[in-house]
Amino acid sequence: MEEKGEPPQTRLGHGLLEIGGGMLLLYGGEDPAGRGSFNDLWHLRVHPTDSHVHYSQAKYKGDHEHYILSWRHGFSLHYLKNF
């Protein structure tokens, strides 16, 4: 498949969740060079009819807002705002 958009950095041990409509959520992972962990979120949309994957980074709304992925009754994405 062809890649469109700026792809995320190479990472090991990341998470990938299907969130519906051909969209995947990529999060976390470790830098292969050992420089630390990633805390970014990426949307990957798969377009099978056009044979491409489109990458886009999910931006936080503000400096004090965060997303948390958790496991309870399945994976879920929670949005938190610190005051």
C-alpha cells in the first residue's frame, strides 16, 4: 500500500487499536535507539479501494490536556483536562 501524510517515527512495543471506519489509533512505544518512550497519538486511515494508508498526528487541544488509554472492560480512550 502507498503511504500518504507524514508517517510516525519508527517505534517498538507500540499499541494499535481499531476504532472503526477503517481508522486505527497508534500510540506509545519505545524509540529503537533507546532515547525513551513516545507519548504521541496517530490516526492511520486505511483506504483499501485506493490502496493507501493516510497518517495524521492527533494533536492535543492544549498544554494541560491529555489522552489516556486504559484497559477495563476492553480498551478505551479517555480525555483529561488538568486545571
